[in-house]
Amino acid sequence: MITLHSTITYWAPNAVNSYGENSYAPPITMKGRWEDVETKFVSADGMEVNSNARVILSQEVEVGGMLYLGDSSATVPPAGAREVKNFKKTPNIRQTVYEYLAQL
């Protein structure tokens, strides 16, 4: 099992406001491992997408949410926060422990 030493701040997607901008739920912090690495994945609609970071997390997140390396109490994601483009939840063989992976 990978050790999660970093603090990650997450803003869940909420809705689109009257100006057409995304709004987010209040931030929560969790443990994770942030890796700045280039990868490709196939999105739910079958498109090949480039990712410039992957984050292994201690809990689930939603596509469209925002992740930030560090602790932030900002009500909107600050500069440096990145959008979750893909999320995978993978169980161990007994399905008792899960690995949560976000691609940004």
C-alpha cells in the first residue's frame, strides 16, 4: 500500500452559477500522494485525454472537482488548483481496501 503523506485540498463540483461559471462546495482536506507525471487516458465519452498529474487519495472525488497540493481554506480554488479529469476506484482482491486515483 502506498503511503499518503501530502495534504490535498478538494473542492467538489456544485453547480454552474448564473454567469456560466462553475461553483464548488466548501473545501475539504485529505491525505494523498501528488505526482506530476504525463499520462494519457480514455475518457467516458471515448476521447483520448492528456493528464499532467495523478493523485492517489484517501477518499473518492468527482470528475469536475478541483484538487490543490496543500491546505487551503479558500472558498474558490486558488491558482495552482487543477481539475479532476478522470477518477478510478480500484479494490484489492478481497474488496476490503480501495485505491482512489484522480488524473488531472
